[in-house]
Amino acid sequence: MIRLEIHDGASWVDVTDKLTSLRHKITSRQLEAIDFTLINTNVNAGQKVRVKRGASIVFEGIIYERRKRQESGVLEVDATAYSELIAYDRHVVYRMYNTGTTAGAIIRDLAALESGVNVTNVDDGPALNAPWEIQNERALQIMLSTARGTNYYLRMKPGRVLFFKPKQVSAPIFTITADKIIEAEYSEDRWRLKNRVIYVGANGEILADESEPPGDLPVVVHDPFLTDPNEAVRRARIRLALNREYGRELRVTMHEREFEASGIDLFSTVAVNLPTLGLNENMFVFEIEYDPRERIYTLRIGGRLELLEDFLEGEIGGDVAARFGQTVNIPEIIGSVSLQLEEIRK
């Protein structure tokens, strides 16, 4: 059974009996978070919160957002808490990382800004192919950019255990079949399901052309500052992986007993065998929602239909796959905005 506890400054207080909804998710900012609603119980920004499933702590973080409303004498409090990774948002850093520095080495270096962080689960990942100078940037933004640009996930588990691992489908821990769920809904957007990525660099030269079968849905990325074919191939492969996250989404509702027996957690890989929806493959869990009144769980699996803030980040913020080892410069931003305005005019 799920339990929600708030730290009152002296001890942990169980507020599960006041809980009406709880959602454990990966946010559009790529941060792990929980949204929850309490009745007639107040919380404050800055308070620590944790979620327990049985004897295990599955989430621990800090409340950053709170909304209160009152109706017919009943107080409802909505709050959002982010994992302790959010602590790096308060650190502004200047760094110079040389060619050959791995993504994991960068994560470990910045992780040391906070005390007591265990980095034994931080993988090395790819290395920089050019020096990377960081001037007065928030450490959290650099860490998230490094994760996004290498297609790794970054997660701070309870106990300040930092994970930096490839975002890939692994061996499934559970098989989702029709007899184990209440309902399922599958959404797909072929506008986002790109299976071929072409990079056009300086002077209009095609530097990379990467695809997955059948390769019939191409996207062309123009970067007039890109000259290295190896870097273009790396970015193209990252974009292929990211496209798999955005084009489709499976929502599954399960009874509490089935979910808790499954061992599913955020970032788990599950086998999905739902022939009526045309699905028979391994997929990735990125959101878990719990309804304590109905005692049911809703999972979002396999990807995420693109949110507006994701779209703007990719189109105006520059090439997502270039975030590792490169800061977005003014010409790129101006070029991206110009291209978007041209598309709107069309």
C-alpha cells in the first residue's frame, strides 16, 4: 500500500488518510516529481516529502509548488515535489571540460557540489569531441542537458543515490496482458514518429543519414555550424531514440493488487502483449498515478505525446541532440525562430 509522509521539521508525519490523488512522474523538464492532493491538511514549499510502498521508499523530495482552494468549508491543497536533484538548481558554476571528458565525469564533478551524494551508479557514457566551456550556468541545467544530449536518464533515488544510465529498454520485469488490467488506451502521432534523421551541415553538405526500418518518415535537421560527420551521426542516432519517446503513448489502468504484485517502478521496462491494440513489445514506464479512493493505478508507458513546452524547447532552444558539449548560441536561436516564423506564415 502507498503511504505519503511529510516532514514537519522534527519527524515524518503520515498524511495518507488525507490523500485524494498521487502521481509519480518524469516532468517535461526531465525531473522526477510527484503531484498530490490533500484534504484539510496544509503543506509548505520547502518541506520534505516521501512516498513509501510497503517498507520501501520509492520517492523522496522537496515541495516546490503549492496551490490551495476552499469550497464549502473544505480545504484542498495541491502540491508538486521534485526529487532532491532539484537542489542543484541553486548552484551557479563556471567550468572548462577538455576534449575526451566523459558525460559521466561531468555529472560526477557537478554532483560533488552537494554533500553525501552516492555516484557509484553514474556511467561514463560518451566523451566530448571538443572543449566545453560553461560560464555562469546553473548546475542542474548542465546536468539535464548532458543527460538529454546523450539520451541517458538522470535520477536521484532516495538516500541521495544518483543514477546516470542509458535510456534504453532492458529486460522486462512484468508482462501486461488483458487479464491483468482494467483498461488500456493507445495513442500514436505519425507526425512525431520519425524513423529517419538527416543532418545537413555547413555549406549544405549531408553529414549523416541514419534510419530505422522502414525509414519512410524522414526529418531533416539543418545546422550551418556543424562540420564533423562523426558528431552528426551521434546526434542523428540520439534524435532517432528521442523520436521514439514522443510519437506514442500507452495508458494502462490496473487494480492496486495487480500493480503492487508486479514490482513496477518509474523507469521500469515492461512487456506489453495487447493484440487488440496491435502491441507486442517491450516498453518503458515514465509515469505512475495512484487513486487512493478507487485503489487503482494508471501507468503511462512507451513515450509521451509532445507537450507545448517540449516543442518550444526543441525549436527555439536549439538542437536537442547537441546539448552535450555545446551551448546554444545567438545565431542558432535567431535561425530557429526565423524558421518557425516562416513555417507559421506558410
